[in-house]
Amino acid sequence: MAHRTHPRPTAITLRPVALAYRLVALGLIATGVIRLLDLFTADPSWKTLLYFTALSNVAATVWMLFLVVATVRDLTRHGARGTTEPLPRIQGAVMMALVVTMLVYTVVLVPSLTQDPAYEAYTLTDSLVHVISPLLIVGEWLLLRTKGRMRWLDPLAWALFPLAYLALAFIYGALGGEFEPGVNHPYPFMDVGALGVGGVALWILALVVVLEAFGFLLVAIDRGLGTLAAKRAQEVAPVRARV
């Protein structure tokens, strides 16, 4: 008796598990945004939205809320078995944005700011928005997304969000906008006055190279896992056909 062969799953195929993960992720990411913006205080820090960290975490909160709603919808319509993984291109863009946030914080900001004795790195809020949120977004892809669907050109599109932010931040500062009193740049590597145009360009080039390298690594892992699952399914097919 012949059996129809399906590729082995490369993602968790239980929607209640996916929903639980996404609810926890949504709660943690939203908590980081609330703390970062001081939303439940008498004087919310709206100007924090000028920074990429805040924007990327707000985007991640909205994205995770969308995934929670989509998972609940599929759970009620299609049952517990199966996956809910809409808009993989958007998932990649959000993941890239959060990885930028983590890289800039850990590689650039912490080493430069820890020279100030008053600065405390990896506080609860900083850890939530710079480390935990990126890891949760990457974990969502790793655990809950079918592999083999990413395209080699995707990392180029994913970089548009951070590159657009850089352009807008430079324009805002050039027009006299201040991120902090007397400071017209959001991050030290964007300080043209201190580093010069060439120094800032080198920093941005280095970050883009690292970012794109990470993006292509994700695509390679994604496609590799997808190919491996397909090969394993083909190896099992003759055995099933003889049953």
C-alpha cells in the first residue's frame, strides 16, 4: 500500500504551543517598550521614539500582536495541528531590525558608554529592548517557521528599514533637530563632528556588512534546513511505499 510522502516539518506544528510562545514574546517585548517610553508615568518619554531601538521594538510589538491574532484565528478555524506563519518577508525585516538593535547596543554603545562610571549597562529595560526582544524574534523564526522559504535577495530588502532610519536621522539632525539637548545625532558612530564624514561612513559600511552577513547566514541556514528535511522525506518514502 502506497503512502503519500510529506516533507518532515521544520517547525513546531502545534498551534497552542505557537500561541503560548507568541503571547509570552508579546508580553516581554511590550513590557520593554512600556518601560523604555515610561508609558505608565505622568511624563512619558515620547522623544525616545527618535531612536532606532524604540522604533524597532514598537515594530516588533505590533508584529507579534499580529501573529497572536493570526494564530488564534487559525486555531479556531483549522484546529490545533498545523502552523501559522504569515508574511515571511515581514518576519525577516522585523528580525533584521531587532538584530541591528542588539548589535549596535552590544558592540558600539556598551563599550563606549561604560567609560562613564554613572552608566549602568544591561539594566532590565536595556536587556528587554536590546537583547531579549531580538532573541525572541529570532526564536520565533527558528521554532515556528517552516524552513526553506527564504530567498537570497531577502537580506537586501530587510536592510531598508535601518537604512531608511539612518537617512532620516541624518536629515533630522542636519535640520537642527536634537536627540538630546545639544546633540544632533542618535548614536556615537553617527557623530560627524567627532568622526568626520569618512569615519561615519566607515562605521555605517562596517555595520551594513555585518548586518548583511547575518542576513545571508539566516538564508543559508533556512534553505539548508529546508533541503535537509526534503532529503530525509525522500529517504523515508521507499520504506513507506512498501508498507
